[in-house]
Amino acid sequence: MEHKHLLIFAAGVATAIVGKKILESKAVKDAATQGMASVMSVRKDAEECYQDMKENAEEIVLDAHEEDKTEIYVESKE
């Protein structure tokens, strides 16, 4: 165990070299590209869903205001 620190350093260097090779591989790049494309697609779908929900909520509010106006008008005529 005299060279414990030297072995830890060597293991760190080896891990860095292997990690660099893995990150530079075509398979990892393709997987990252696929992942990013999926994330962007999900984001676009979420934005569209949010926009639809917002439009529906606005319509509900407008309808509620119209109903309130109608009720007030009917009550005031009576």
C-alpha cells in the first residue's frame, strides 16, 4: 500500500482516457443527437398543449362573462 496515491492517480488518468474515447465515439454522439431531438419534440408538443389549454380557458372566461351579463340583464328587466 506504499503507492496507494500513485495507483489512485493512475486509475483517474485511465478513467479520463477511456471516458474521452467513449464520449468521442459515434454511437454516443448519435444517442445524444437522438435524445436532443426527442427533448425538442416533447417541448414543442408541450408548448402546443399549453397554448390549447390557454385558448380553452380564455373561451371559458368569455362564456362566463357573457352568462353573467345575460343574468344581470334578465334580472334588471324583471
